[in-house]
Amino acid sequence: MRIKKFAAAALLGAAVIVLSGCETGFPAQVSRFQAMPAPAGQTFFVVPMDTRLNGSLEFQRFGAYVAQALQAQGYAPATTPAAASLIVNVGYNVDRGTTEYQSDPFGRGGYGFGMGYGGMFARPYYYPRFGGRSAFYYGWDDPFYSPFDTGITSYRVYRSKLDVDIRRHADNQSVFEGHAKARSENDDLNRIVPNLVEAMFTGFPGRNGETVMITVPSAARAARRY
């Protein structure tokens, strides 16, 4: 029985190595509803959904990401809302984070699965322990390390979202409604928002009513110059 368990663990370890090699991007879930007109000289102006952000430097930065993405699709920026044929309403947010847990069913060192609010979410990981200390998981200065080595590790998860609502200026009719959301280990909007924008406009405008998983490659993030 012990040999069978070891063999199963070895096979899982090989799978984990493959998976970890693929998990190099920023995954996001994107939902889109659209009746977007094909680019034919339309102009747009980006405004915040939260009117408290009008004129803020923060929104100027994040709104510029959306503006550049729309320009890349063939739409032209307007100098004022009155001059635009499309008004682009943009909202973004990241929550305060929640604590989630990972368990190690084999005790000191071994394999386990992430534990979230819905139970196991099948996120395999492996971390060898040396003298009760994790060598690779969160580094040697693991802030969640327990000297009692309970086999349970806690970590913080932040949920972020981006909403884009595009309306015709003439009659206020919505032509695009998009929602992108993701999970991350930090709440840095300067990193999160550009990735959500890139996911939102990948394959834009998409099929009406679709929900897709889009991963923004690390190479694309490094090459982005907004």
C-alpha cells in the first residue's frame, strides 16, 4: 500500500511540474453581451462609472488602457463626450481579500489541494519540507509558517473585476456590456487593471452572451507599453 501511494504521488508530481510550467499568464473570466457596430469612423470617449473618479489621475491612467484597446480595434478617440458617437463607461474594483487554506494530507512535505470556500478546487502543489520548513512554498520567510507543522497553510486571495459599458451617444442605447474578473495574490490595481483590460479586448467584441476564460500571456504583459 505504501508503494502504491508513493507511485501515485510521483505521478501527481510529474503532472504538477507540467501544470506549473503552463501557469505563467494571468487568467480571467470574461462575459460579453454585444451589438457592437463594426468600426466605420465612430468616435468614443471614456468616462468612469463612479462619478467620484471624474478628473482623477488614477482613472486617467486606467481609462487610457481602455482607450488604447479601442483604438487598436479601429475606433477613434473624441476630444469631448459631446463630440463622441460612443460613450465608454468603465468601472474597476478589487476586494479586500479573503483567507483561503491549503492542506497537506501527507504531513511533513507532500502533495495537497487548495481549499477554498467551495472545498477542494483541484489546485495541486508540491512543497518539500526540511526540518518542518517549506523550502519553496512562499520562500524561506513564509509568513504563514507554523512551528507546529499542522500541514495547513493559509494565504490571501483578492478578487478583482472590470466592467465596460459602451453606449451610443445619440440615444443612450447599450451596444456592449463586458465583465472581466480574476483572482490574484495581491491587490495592486496597477498590475491587475491592464491585464483585465487585455482580457476584455481579446477577441473583441466576442459573441453575444458568451463567457470565456482568457489567459493573458506573461510575455504580452512584459511587452505592453501603455
